[in-house]
Amino acid sequence: MNLQKYLDFFFNAGNPIFYSIFFTVIIMMIFYVVHKYIIIPRQLQHITELRNSELKNARLMALFSELNPSPLIRLNKEGIIIQTNEVANILGKSLEGMQIKKLLPTLNFSVSEYITVDKSETFSQKINGRYYSIEFKGISSLNIAQLYFNDLTERISFEEKLKHSQEQLKRLMLNQQNIIEEEKHRLARELHDGICQNLVSLKMNLVNSKENYKNSLDNKSYNYLINSFEDMIMEIRRILNDLKPRVLEELGLEAAIKKLSENTSTENNIKGQVNILGLDDRIGNKLEITIYRIIQESLTNIVKHSEATEFDINLICDNQNIRLLISDDGTGFNEQNYNISNFNTGFGLKNIKERIENFGGTFNIETTQNEGTLLLIELPLNKKNYVP
């Protein structure tokens, strides 16, 4: 009777607990129906659409790869070739099923790891006599990797031909400079042995025959004639020194640079300073004359164009290189208005650049308008890059 009493009480329409349980059951039934007939079907539809989209993208990628005009190879995680396009036949026959490292020994990383993290890598290799740039691309979503081969054979061949042509041009330029130096020496010998000697002889004849000219020339005219001969002889000797610097041949580069700086200062009323470190021995006639001509050309530029009141020459020599710094406090120039990378015209910089390049050296300029100019030159002593 007590149980019946409790049941009657529980199922009484006025009991709030009955209503709570009733509504809870209704809500659970609604959730079950919604989950089974709405949520689950939509999840399945989304998964199906995603797979279809991936399959479509894979097919599009496959179609695009097949139409690629360059060789293309696909790998699985084990590094086995699973597919190639038709162009890949130029790399070898029957590539499918081959281990990729057999075709590409330079591939020295983990194929599986690169696929897992979608990593890319670019390297190069020569295959069947042709040069290829190879891009490895891991694709984790497809669990494969693709290798794209870019044929660089024609470009490398062109670069080699260009390099050969540049070397030939350097040889030609160096040969031209050697011919010019030889011609300068020849002219110097001709001037010294011919005109200069004749002028000296004429001057001595005039001096020794002074009594014979007393009747025809007064002292003023006679002295003017002697001084004219002396001036011509001095001018020819100056030209001889420019053509063939005797100090360089007899005393070496350091003495020649100091003499050149001294002459430039004296003749042009400009202060010069020379600092030379490490130049204890002779460094070869061609390199010495090259450095001398570079400094000579630089000082000519300073005198003609810079309006400088002071210049500095610093030469530092070690076991491997010669570093040359030439600076002035002149007007400088605007780099934007003057293409210092080409040196096509003006200021003799083209000649300086050619001389430096012939010895495998480097040439840089630091300049600011109205704040002077600095030339930074480095030449290798071992002449590894020198074109003989």
C-alpha cells in the first residue's frame, strides 16, 4: 500500500518531479534525433566533400605535372620513384620503382622527414651530360614528394663561353698594356739616344764656342739661347721619366712612389704624404709598373679635377695582398651623376679599373661631393687570378 501510495504520488499530474523527468526524456529524444538524422549526415557529407576536393586537387596536380615541359618525378616516403612524366625519360629509362638516391647521389637528406614537414630543398646535379637545378618539394597531404628538374645546360654553357671571352679580353687588354709599356720604353730610348743627346751636344757646342758667337749675338740673346736649350732638355727628361721611370727600375717601387709624390707636390703646389708598410722586396716588374701607373693616373686626376690642397698615398703589403689607399680633400663628385660601376668615361678611372682587373684585384671608390675622394685598391701578390 505504501508503494502504491508513492507511485500515485510520483505520477500525479501536479507533481513537479514528474514534469522534470518528462521534459528531460523529451529533450534527450530530440537531441538523439537531431544528432542521428542531421549532425551525423552533415559530418559524413563534409568528409565526403573534403575527400572529393583532395582527389580533385590531386588530379589537377597530376594533370598539370604531366603537361610540365620539364622532367618531373614523384616519390613515396621510402624514396621510391612512383611516377614520372613523359619528359623525365631523358633522365633514364624505367625510372619507376627505382630508389631516388641511385639517380641522384647528391640527395643527402631524409625523404620521409621532408615529406612529413612539407619541406623544400634545391640542389644541382649533372645527369647524362646535362646540368640540372633540382627542386625537392615534400607534400604531406598526399604523402609524396615531387622533384622538378630545370635544365641549366644552355645557361651554364653560355656562362662558360662568357667567362672564356672575358679571360680572352683580359689577355688582350693586358697584352695591349704591355705593348704600350714597351712602346713607351722604345720612345724613351729614342728620345734619350736621339733628340736629347743631340740637344745636349748642341748646347755644349754653344758653350764651348761662345767666343765665335760674340760678334753675332749679344750676351742677352746668347743666354736666352742657352736657357732655351736647357729648358728643352729638362722637358724631354721629364717626358722620359713619365715614359720610363728610371727610379722605379733602379731603386724600386717605394722610391718611385715617393719621387712621384714629391714631383706632383712641387709642380702643383699641393701637399702630399706617402706611407708604405711591408714593401721590403721587389714584387715583379709588371706588378710594380701597374701600381706605379695607377698612382700616377690617380695623382693626375687629383691635380686636374679635384681642386684638392692635400693628398695621401698609403700602401700596405703582406704575404698575400697589396692594399693601396689614395685619398684627397678635393671636391669629390656625385655618384648619382657618375656611374662609378661602369667607368665608361672620364677621370681616367676606366684605365685604373682595367689595370686592376688584369691582376685579379678589386677597386672601390668612396666619394661625396665637396668632401673628397678615397680610392681603395687591392691586388693579389700571388697572382692566382692574374691572366698571363
